[in-house]
Amino acid sequence: MAEGDWEGKYNPSDHRTVGPHRAWSNSGEWCYPDMLCSGCRDEWVGTDGAIEVLCEVMHDAYEAAAVKTGWETQERSRAAWADVPEANKETMRAAVVALLERLGLR
Ligand SMILES: [Zn+2]
């Protein structure tokens, strides 16, 4: 293995690197830095950093769906995730965590 070779995001012993761009995982799939294998994705989804990424996805999807369906959201929440009020962020975090717990991913 050379310096900089990708060994998966988690559990390097479950991956066999083929260079800096990807690794073959024991689950029988490729693992890329920007498209994780299912094993790495399952580990990542339980992290606090993942919660923020998933909240942003949910926020953007909710606001976009609201426009499409004619549902009126609060004006102060119609902003980029980074700019929504903290109480809105906490509410979305709780919802995302509940979803992940229901799926057994947290
Ligand atoms: Zn992986």
C-alpha cells in the first residue's frame, strides 16, 4: 500500500486498496472516497457529521417539495441550511435521528 491509497472510510482491514481512488471491500463492492461501500456508509450514518449532512438534504428536499405541493413553510426557514434558525436545526436533527433509530442505523 502506498501513502494516500484509499482503504475505505472505516475498517481498513475490510478493504483492499487499488490506489488512491478506490478500494474493493469485503462486502463485494467498490468503495470510493465520494461513494462509500455499504459497510462504510452504515458506519458513517451514525456519526454526528452525518446527521448534519442528512439534515441539510432533508431541509432542502422539504423546502423544494413544499414549493411543488403549494405547502407554505415559515419564511425564516426558507434559507440555506446554514442560515436557518437554530431551533429549526434542532427540530430537523431530532427528526433525522428518529428516522435513523427507526431504521436501526443509530
Ligand atoms: Zn468502504
